Amino acid sequence: MLKKLTVFICLSITISCQAQKKSGTKDTIFSGNPIFKGWYADPEAVIFNKQYWVFPTYSAPYKEQLFLDAFSSDNLTNWKKHSRIIDTSVIKWAWRAIWAPAIVANNKKYYLFFAANDIQSDNEPGGIGVAVADKPDGPYKDLLGKPLIDKFYNGAQPIDQFVFKDKDGSHYIIYGGWRHCNIARLSNDFTKIENFADGTKFKEITPEGYVEGPVMFIRNNKYYFMWSEGGWTGPDYSVAYAIADSPFGPFKRIDKILKQDPAIANGAGHHSVIQIPGTDEWYIIYHRRPITEKGGNSRETCIERMYFDEEGLIKPVVITREGVPARKLK
């Protein structure tokens, strides 16, 4: 009996130590998921000045989405909140539904792109706007005093913008809801959309299954295009991707790489991606809905590692409660 008790105690200690290490309470510090408190969605994650930044949508009823917060960290585990980096007191034409910020540094300034008003036709005021600041946390001011894109070109609702910098330094805005996605070239000062060589301004690059939330990045000289599928309030919300030799595609859907785990959360989607500079280390930052929550706006921001196989295909992402280990930038 004593021998059995000793074995049980030793086994219990081993399991306890493994759990401590996995949850980050002893040997390794983990971010945990969500990475910060509050209902936030559509996270745009970037690295500025050796710091991680996340710019999310404030997840609430549309008429309450009147501002944007930001969060910064030097290690992916401790996050500082920067409240109301921009709101409708600055963006006079916006009155609701400020969504899906995208941010880029250019010419020693920070440009914050956002959608506002959830317009349903070309006859409503709103669309995609641009704000500018001297620091990532603002204060931001309206760059144009009006939307940059305020019409449904190629059937794409002007929301869910992503700004992509190509290898030649050109900046493109990739955006669209209502199952259509456009790419357009930005002027150097981000004040207008430039013409392509054929005289057009907006080219449709919609892949099979696309709904919203486009993201693009380059790895090994290939263009990875990612997007969200399904309904944002449902369990089928998810992320799929394609690969091409050009930012204009053609993009043929490869597979789904992020989706719900009924034991942890559903509605996993609308993400962004960061690469640790000088490495092949990648992270996916996304939102999901805890299984305890039924409301559409009960969304939280989470992080996981993202891996590639030997052929360059993205491996399915495993969603976790632990998140990722602390990671300082050099």
C-alpha cells in the first residue's frame, strides 16, 4: 500500500510540474489567451521600434464603435493599453462602426487606415479613411477630412482594409466585404488611389470562399494571401489562404488553416500576421468567441505560432488557452 501511495504521489508531482510549465506559472511565461482584457476583434498586429503593437476593433454594437484603442508590448505577454488613439471627435464624417484598423509607418509618420459607418450603398457617407500621427499611439488626425474609398468598386464593400508594402517599396491597399476583394495602389503620401498602367484604379483579386478580412505577406519570394470565411457571428468563421507569384494573383484557394475548437472557442478569424525580423518565426493574431459566450460582439484577441511545412504551405493552427511563450525583440 505504501509503495502504491509513493508512486501516486510521484506521478501527481510530475503532472503538476508539467502543468505549471505548460501554463506558464513557473519555468516559461506564456501570453495566455486572450492576450489582453476586453472585447476586441479584427486585430492588426505590427512591430514598430522593437515593440509589438496590436490595433483592434472595439467589439460592441455598431453605434458604440466610436473609437479605437491600441496595445503595446515588448515581450508578447505584458500589454499596455493606449486608450482612444482616435475617435469620432477627430473623424467628423464617421458616426458608427469604426472597424478593422490597418497601420503602416511611412516617411517617419504612422498612417492608420480604418473603415467607418458600415455603408450599404454608394449613396451613404462613409467608407475607408486614413489618419496620421507622429507616434504609433497617436494622437491621430484625419488626413483627408473625408473617406479615401467611399464606393462599392467591383462589388466590394469598403471595409476591412489591409496595407501591403511590396518589395519595390510600393504600397497597396487590399480590402473588401460582401465576398469581394480589391487591390489598389496608394500614392506615396497616402492621399489618393493611383491609376494602374491600364488606367483602372481597383483590381478584383477575390479567391474562392472569400468573405472579408484580407491579409498579405511575402515569404521566400512568394505572395501569401489570407482571408476570413463564414459568418462573423457563427462557429464557421475561419481563415483560409492562397499563394501566388504576384500581389495580383491569381490566387487559388489552398486550404483552411484557422478554425474553431468546440472545446475552447468558436468564430476564430479576422487575423493578422507578424514575422520576427531576421527570422522565419511567425505568429498569427486573431479574434475568437469563448464557448461561454453567445453574443456576437463577445470577441477576444488571441495569439498562436504559425508554422510552414517544407513545401511552404501553412500548417493548420492549433488554438490554445496558453498562447505563446514570452518573446523579446533584439
